[in-house]
Amino acid sequence: MKIICIILGFLFFGLGAVGVFLPILPTVPFLLLASFFFAKGSKRFHRWFLSTRLYKKHLESFAESREMTLKTKVYILVFSSSMMALAFYFSGHVHVRILLAVLVIIKYYYFIFKIKTKRDKNEGCKGRESRYV
């Protein structure tokens, strides 16, 4: 079982790394999955993953403070919602559509009310405040 977790960790790590360069792949969800599977599979690989630049840039602040920038939240929600919309559209079963609708509601509730939104470091001061900086 541990070897499967390690393999899945590397798979999701690779997808997250590719997601940095391809805008169609989300980086953060894949790295979250990689972190989960490395933690389940091996302490050594988990420590290695936590020391990578990819983790430090995209996940470290979220793991420490449970905060994301608005841009990251929107990006994750748009991507996952579009994938769920495709599944909803192509599913012919009412039960599957109800399940997907419930998952979308839970997902938005969690992102809006449970994950704090932090200010992006790259955002500059706008308006009147910028004159005093």
C-alpha cells in the first residue's frame, strides 16, 4: 500500500509541476494530493516534497495558515467547476447529477467560508493609498 501512495504522490507531483506551465492544469490541487500521498507513503519522500520549491511557492502558506489568495481560489474553483459541469452534462443519471450539485455546493461553501482569503503580495496599492507608499 505504501508503494502505491508513493507512486500516486509522484504522479500528482508531476501533474502539479506541469500545471505551473500549462494554464489548463491546476497546480495547487495536484500538489495537495501529492502531499497527502507522500505523507501516507513515506516520511522521507514527504520531507523531500516539503523542501521543494514547488511546495514552498504554491502550498506552504496554505498549509501553515489555511489561507489562499483570491486569484488562487478563483482559479481552483473555475477549473473544478468546469470539470464538474462536464460530468453533470454528460451524466444521464439523476442521482449522479444530484450528487454533483451537492458537491459543488459543499465546495463553494468550503472555499468561501472555511479558507481565508489573503492579499496577494504582487498586488500593488491602488487609488489614494499609493501616493503615500
